[in-house]
Amino acid sequence: MSDNDEIGKLSATQPNTNLKTLDKLVGTWTVSGGAEGTVIYE
């Protein structure tokens, strides 16, 4: 097994802790201005 295979397994089983900073974006957002509509982050 190569080193790349090992890195892929670790990434798949343990989410990056830096992703927690994106939790504040989860929800439905209304976009206005030049582009209008709704964006949903889950």
C-alpha cells in the first residue's frame, strides 16, 4: 500500500477539525445585489 492510500484512509475516517469553522454558514441565506436568490448550506 502506498503512502497516498494511507493518507486517503485517514482523511476519510477523521474529518479535519478546521471544518468546524464553517458551521456558522449552515442554513438558508438570502442573496441580494447583482445576483439574487437563496443559497442553502447543509
